[in-house]
Amino acid sequence: MQKRSNFSSKIGFVLAASGSAVGLGNIWRFPYLAAKYGGGTFLLTYVVLAVTFGFTLMTAEIALGRKTGLSAIGAFTALDKRFGFLGVLAAVIPIIIFPYYSVIGGWVLKYFSVFISGNMKAATGDDYFTGFITNSVSPLLWFFLFIALTAIIVLLGVEKGIEKVSKIMMPILVLLSLIIAVYTVTLDGAKEGLIYYLRPRMSDFSAKTILAAMGQMFYSMSLAMGIMITYGSYMKKDDNLEGSVHQIEIFDTGIAFLAGLMIIPAVFVFSGGDKSALGAGPGLMFITLPKVFASMKFGGFIGTIFFIMVFFAALTSAISLMETIVSIFRDKFHWSRKFACVFVTVLSLILGSLSSLGFGPLSSVSWHGMSILDIMDFISNSILMPILALFTCIFVGFIIKPDVVADEVRVSGGTFKSEKLFTVMIKWIAPILLVVILASSIATGLGLFSL
């Protein structure tokens, strides 16, 4: 039996788990969804869902991991063998996500190198991004570098690698976010974008706003990927679980909020108030924002800070994804950390290369207009994650019962202040919301419904 690694302190756990939750979804996905669905109205809806729906799922996952001392593939089986298939599903999700997420991480590294070398003007060209990702070799090299950096940190282990890096990167990430946010909100013409982002308007509230906020919360907080179960298994019994979840939520939501302050007023200034300039997906980060920075005073410096911040966010999330996969293989096959890291690295390089080449030599491989990377994203985020979360709610709510999670929470804190909220959410409200998310995600992905 391998001795289970542990985070050395509660703050180490919180920063590592926050690093997992804070990723590309916070930096570019949250701002463009906020711009599209009413600014302050979306922001308020998201916060309400995060402290109810998000809190419930995160608490359940961390408690399952800490109670069993196992990664996702073993945790469900240990509590009820009939539900071991959930562990397999939880293992498959990060194996799909990590390779293509690292491809995008490579793109971030590339743009950071462009800005820090003083070549910002080159990145503002209309065809620069397309020319880069359709190249056969260059995106692969940056992807390989990003994977290598992630693998080195995971190879060092939980305390010396993941915890130490998170303790350094997360405070820097917050500081850089604050610097850019303060700068952008003081730009001439930023006031209109700031008001739009912060002021809720009931006229903007709709079912689509709720669905978009639910999808973002689910995507942003690293839920239903096996990550929080894995990190929970490294959490000490005397660390306050409920308090830790609240702190992770504050970090995650805070960075998303700051990302909106960084991006929405700046794009409003650049576009003259045109919200459509906040285009979804890579277009915002790699096409629109370089043009925004080029239009700013000190834009090269601000752009460099921005892309190193995005790199930190991408790297901390990639670390959590890889660590989850490594932990799963170690628990299942009793491999050493070194062998598991090498195996996962090679596997991810192969799968990620397909996603990278899907914009170039393999661009003919598509489904419903989606590239290989988009297909992987659709399968993992729109189908498998909501299914896993739904079954996790059923598992906790009706099979092992909410008391099992509540008892684990009380081990460290003595009380579970939000136990009634947790019980109602996990048994009734969360499953209903997850069915709605699953149906709308599939319909949107297939072009049957537009969010």
C-alpha cells in the first residue's frame, strides 16, 4: 500500500485547489459570457449559483476524496462497488481534457513570447493567429513545452511540486489581475463598460442567462473532472473542509470578476461600446485583445503582464488535470509517481498532437463543423461532465446519503453550517439543474439550440 501524499497545510490545499479552479475559463470565457448575457445581471446570477450549486458539488467531491483517501477511480468503488463505473468516467474526463487544454496553453506561451520580445504589432495582424495554429510545427513545439513544464511540476510531487508552485503562482496571479484591472478601468471611455459589467438589469435576465451562468460555473470550478476528489484525498483530516470550499470559491469567483474588469471596459474602449467585439473562444484572447493592447498606452507592457498571468492560470489548471490522471493510474496499477508521470506525458503528447494538427494537416477531420479540439471539448464538457455530476448527486443524495458527506465535513470543523442547504441541493435542486445543463449543452453543441 503506497503512503498517501498530503498537502502540508490548509493554505497549501486551498491555493492548489484554487489554482485548479482558476484557469482559462475564468480569464476569457467568463468575460465574454458576462458581456453577452447582460453584464451585471450575469455576474449576480453566477455568484448566486456558485455559492449554492457550486458549493454543494465541490463539498461532496472533496469529502469523498478525503474520506476514502483515494482518487476518483477508487473513491466511488470504496463506498459502493455498484458505482465503480463513476470512477472510470471520472478518469476518462481529465484524460480527454488535459491534452487539448495543453494545446491552448501552448498558444498562451507563444503569445507571451511574442509580447515579451516586443513583437506586439505582429500579433495584431488579422491573419496572425490563424497562420500560427494552422502551421504544422510551431504550435506543436509550444504545446510540447507547456506539457514539459506541467510534467516537471507534477513529477516533483504534491508538497514539493504542486503545493509549492501554487503558493507562488496564485498570489502573483491575484496581484497581476489587480494591476491590469486598475489600469483598464481608469482608461478614458472605460466608464460605460464598467457600468454595463457591474449594474444588474432585470430586462437582461432570462433562462439563457441562468443556463450560461450554470455552464460557466460548472466549467470554471473544476467540478466533475475527478480533480476535487483527488485533491480532497491529499487533504488532512484536521483541515476545515467547509471553510476551505468557501475560500476556493472566493478565489475562483474573484479572479473571474477581475478578468471581467480587465477585459470588458478595455474592449468597450477599443470598440466604441460594441459588445460583439467580445467574441467567444480563442478570438477574444488571441485576436481581439492584442489589438486592444496595441491601442493602449504602455500596451506592450500590459499585454506581457496579461499573458504571463494567463499562463499561470493555464499552468495551475493543467497541473491539477495531470495530477488527477497520474493519481488515478497510481491508485489503479500501483505505479511509481515517476513511471505514471512519464506514461501520462507520452499519452497526452499523442492525443494533444491530434488536437493541434486538427487546425492544419488534419483540418479535414471534423464533426458538425467542429475541429478535433472542439470535438474533445464537446464530449468532455458538454456530455461527460454533466453526466458524472448528475450521477454523483444521485450517489451522495440517495445511495450513501448526505450524512456521509456531512460527517466527513464535521471531522475537521465540528459543525457543518450549510448542511441543510447541502442536503436540499444535492438531492433535489442540483440534479434538476444538471439535467437542464446536459440537455441544453448537447442541443447547443449540435446546433439545435443557441445560447
